[in-house]
Amino acid sequence: MASFRGFSFVITVIVMVVLGRCCGGGHGEVLGPPEELGICASAVTIHGYKCQEIQVTTKDGYILNVQRISEGRRESSGGIKKQPVIIQHGVLVDGETWLLNSPEQNLPMILADNGYDVWIANTRGTRFSRRHNSLNAADRAFWNWSWDELVVYDIPAVFDHVSQQTDQKIHYVGHSLGTLLVLASLSEGKLVNQLQSAAFLSPIAYLSHMTTIVGALAARSLLPEKVTALLGIAEFNLKRKEVETILKVLCTHPGVNCYDLLTAITGRNCCLNSSTIQLFLENEPQSTSTKNMVHLAQTVRTGVLAKYNYGRVDYNLMHYGDIHPPVYNLSNIPHNLPIFISYGGRDALSDVRDVERLLNHFKLHDVDKLAVQFVQKYAHADYIMGVDANSIVYNPLVAFFKKHGSA
Ligand SMILES: *[C@@H]1O[C@H](CO)[C@@H](O)[C@H](O)[C@H]1NC(C)=O
Ligand SMILES: *[C@@H]1O[C@H](CO)[C@@H](O)[C@H](O)[C@H]1NC(C)=O
Ligand SMILES: *[C@@H]1O[C@H](CO)[C@@H](O)[C@H](O)[C@H]1NC(C)=O
């Protein structure tokens, strides 16, 4: 594996981007291929798959971009009704990250080749989901949300659209923040009627043991107060000047080695292809909102999975009717929902101890509806870009969907 050389390259580029030596750019400017070349054209149709760009509008007005791959490569569109799968990426990336390896290695195409109707979601604020009915991405109000709003608006918008279009129950695959969004929804009794099954890769819910150095430092010492003061309600873009400034400060902290930033953020990924990483860096990272990062930091600090804390009693009272933000109680997840969980032994974001705490909520889950996989050598990014994720994770996942499918 050319991973070591790959990493040096990656790290150099990330550090260049982070420290602002490359690219300059004003607020919200995004690198990478021209905006008009969508994900279908740049990453799917080139491999011989049909792909449709779809727009889905959330109840609060965000226009999300979704890619639909409804057929595998070797089939003509025929009578059988396929079951849909929604694939949801994590924070600071978008749906394109699923598609960077070869068709034999990436999850959406493997699912399409296995007869599934695949829908790739892109959350608000990422490159192709930066439009709104009335707001502009340059407005502060456009960035006034945390992952609570992704639970309330983005996830249901995509699920409702897919339900309407296919009239079928849906399989779900989430990675990282994409797992939290559906875990939180299920804890509130949402999506239950629409879901066939759910797969959670690198699940995050509790983040107390997150060993990612930068993340932990940011959450424990910097993010909530200072960052909010500095950035306010705004876009969180790793390429933005103010964010660069914060990262520069973090990088001077004793013990933080920014030369190794990718590893410091995601853990020691075992199995990334250096060509894939170059593609990754041409496309990512993507923006999110500062409020979302602050909310995640609150999860790290408090060890409780709760709604956004306004940090002021009067604001919490106004929004929640309580001085404390409501807790997402994961014990409410229905015990008969088929659930596949895979977690890695070297994942710095989704730490083994935190996943084990999450798994405690599944103690009473129906035994034949729960599959838990532990991959000792995997870190966070191996789950989306690992060269052997097809055989290690995706094939068992497809087998799980087939076992728990509607047909
Ligand atoms: C953000 O939304 C809250 C309501 O949830 C509102 O009170 C506040 O004024 C908004 N802030 C901005 C900058 O839009
Ligand atoms: C890495 O990516 C390159 C370019 O796509 C490809 O030719 C090569 O086979 C990949 N290596 C592995 C181990 O998948
Ligand atoms: C969570 O829900 C379970 C049962 O659904 C209940 O026994 C438990 O007390 C709840 N925990 C909290 C913190 O509300």
C-alpha cells in the first residue's frame, strides 16, 4: 500500500490548505471542479452508470442535491421493483466521497450492481446543496443551524422524497455524522415507518473518548466560547480565514502535530489509496455551519446526546421550555428494526469506548435483527475510501440488506 507516501502528500496539502498558503479565496469560496459539473457527471456516469441529479427542498427552504443511481452497469431497466437505499455522508465532506474509488470498490456502485436503487444525499451547506428558497449562502441566516436541524429537516426531506418516488421501504447507510442523524431521528420515533433497515458505519453518538487531537482540543478548550465569539452564526469552512486562524492557534498547542493532521483528525487509516486521496483533496473538505461544530463540541464536552445548548437559560427556555436542552434517548430505538453496525479499532472520531457505550442501548435489541462488526485495523476514513472496504464491510452489509429486505 502506498499509504505512507500518500499520507505525506495528503498532510502537506491539508496543512497548506489549512494554513492558507494555497488558494487564498474569500468567504465561502469552494475549490475543486467547476460548480456546474455535478457529482453524477464527475464521478458516476464516467463509469458507465446512469445517474440522475435531483433537487429536494426541505421544509425550511434549503434545496438539497441528491444523486440517484437506479441501475447497475450490466442490466437493462426491467420489471423488478428495486428497493431504495439512502446513503448519507458525515461532517465536512459531501456525497462524492463515497464515489472516489473504482466501481468495484465503492459502496453506491456495489449497491447498484446488487440490484438496489441508490440515492446519495448531500446535506445543506455542502458544495451542491448551497441554495435556499429565500436565503443566500452569503447570508448569516443561511448558516443558522446545527445537526438538530439536519434531523428535523434534511433527513425527512430526503426520506419523504424517496418514499414518494419509490413507494417502498428504505434501507439506510450512514457514515459518521450520518449515523447520528438517523439514531437521533429514531430516538424521537421518526422514520420508523419508512425504514427497512439501517447500517451505521463508524457510528458516532457519544464522543467523550474521541482521541482526535485537534477535535478534542477544539471541543474542550476552544470551540464553543471563543469560536462562537469569533465566528458567530456563520459558515464553517476550513478554508476560511478566521477558521484558519483558529487552526493555526491549535497547531501551536503542545502535543498537536499538524504535520499529521489527517491522522490526527480521523485516526490511522490502514487502507487508503493515494490516488483516491488526491481526488478526495480536490473535492473536500466541504463547509458546515459553525453552530453545527459547536453542537458537536458540546457532545464531546458533556458526554450527553442532547439538542443544541444555547448556553443561556433564557434562550434554552425560549426554545425548549426547559433550562436544559432535551436529551435524545437512544433506548427508544425500536428493538425490531434491522440494524447493522460496523466500527473500527483505530478510529479516532468514533472511539471504541464510545461505540461500546452506544451498543449498550442495543442490549435489548432483537438478536436476529442486530449485526455488529468490529474491524480492528480500520479508522474513520477507511469506511468510505478503504481499498478493501468492499470485501470487509460492503459485502456483509449487502448480505444484511438482502437478508432483511422486503422481497
Ligand atoms: C437564528 O435562529 C434563531 C431561532 O432559532 C433566531 O432567534 C436568531 O435570530 C437567528 N439568528 C440569525 C443570525 O439568523
Ligand atoms: C488506486 O487507485 C488507482 C487509480 O484509480 C488504481 O489504478 C489502483 O488500482 C488503486 N489501487 C488499489 C490497491 O486499489
Ligand atoms: C430512556 O428511555 C428508557 C426506555 O425507553 C427509559 O427507561 C430511560 O429512563 C430513559 N432515559 C432517560 C435519560 O430519559
